[in-house]
Amino acid sequence: MKIRHTRQLVKYLFVGAASNAAGYCTYLLLTHFELPPKIAMTLLYITTAALSFFGNRKITFSYEGRLFGAGFRYIVAQSLGYLINLAILMVFVDQLGYNHRVVQAAAIITVAFYLFFSLKLFVFRRAI
């Protein structure tokens, strides 16, 4: 049982590292050309979330259940992840004045941990 969880985590890290690295580089590029950080994050969050559904469904969790149910739960989980990311930017950048590049990098890691458990236990859970 523990081996399955470890494999899922490793696969999740692989899928997430690829998509988040590309997304973060794009975030840096967009903000370099003066797109506001929250707008850049929003655009990239939507794109990355949409693409990672299929990678996590097939590669990470080998989910064979109903697509519609998992898709709805995925939207719920990702919506909360987006709100977490937005709140982090609002507090640490807008209120406390930290550099948005550093804050967004930390937000990606924070949201990734939340999403792993959310996807595993809620979105792509195995039927009992």
C-alpha cells in the first residue's frame, strides 16, 4: 500500500515539475512585460490546471472512474487551489510588499502540496 502512495507522489512531482516550471517561466516573462502578477497567475493557473487534469488522471493516479464526476471534483479542487494562490499573492505582495516572483514560487509549492492530497483523496479517489 505504501509503495503505491510513494509512486503516486513521484509521478505527481514529475507531472507537476514539468508543467509548473514552464508555467513559472511564462509567469516571469509575462510580468517582465508588465502584466500584473495576479492576472499573469490567473491566466497560467487556468492553462496549467486544464492541461494537468489529463496527466494526473492517467499518469499519476491511473484513474479509471467516470470522467464527468472526476472533472467536476477537479474543478472544485482547482478553484480552491486558485483561491489559495490568489490569497498568498494578495497578502504577501499587496499587503506585506514582498517580491511577487519569490512569493509566486512559494505559492506554487504550497498549492502543489494541497493539490496532491486533494487529487488523491477527493478527485481521483478509488471506489471502495
